[in-house]
Amino acid sequence: MRRLRILDYFAIIIALMAIGAFSVFAYSGRSGTPMVDIQGASGHWIYPIDVNRTVEVAGPLGETIISIHDSRVLFVESPCPDKLCIRAPALTKIGEWNACLPNRVFARIEGKHDQKIDAVSF
């Protein structure tokens, strides 16, 4: 077997530092503004929650309209028969979601969690 030389040790140290830096970057969670993740039959979009906009998402039944306004996400209009997605409250916190299942439209707020416990069960 060959012995490791000084440059071999140097290369190993550089590789371990690169892996460590990538791990910190990849697993530290998302930072900054929470984002609104919208998925539909016609595509997938991500928008910042702090920019007001109206998004039209095409689905099998027609257009679903989602409003992002004042850091709140709300289904405004949808061609589904029961309109449960419209009657649901606005999304305001990371992890909350709403969906129009008949029209295959899904919206959720993503971002870095504060690691707060909201419920405990035994």
C-alpha cells in the first residue's frame, strides 16, 4: 500500500470542508420571506408572500383565482361545485395550506419554521 502524502491530506481536508459548508447551507432551512407554493394541473409556481398579486391557475374544471394580499393567501374564485376552498380561511402562517381538489389546485406557505410546538398528544 502507498502512504498518504502531504497533498493527499490537504485534499481530504478541503473535501471535508466543502462537504461541511454545503451541509450547513442545505440543511439550515430557508431564510428570509416566506413563499407561496402554488401547484396546479398547468404548472408549479412560487411567489413571495409579501408582494401583492392575483394568480390564475388553470385546472381540469377551469380557472382558479388565488389572491396574495397583505401576506395572506386566499382562494377567491374556483369552478368547483362545493366551493370549500373559497370558504376556507386565508393562509397566513408557514405550513398552512388550502386545496381545490376537484380542480387540482394546491397552495401552501413555505419558509423557515420557528420550531414552535402547536400541539402535543400522547
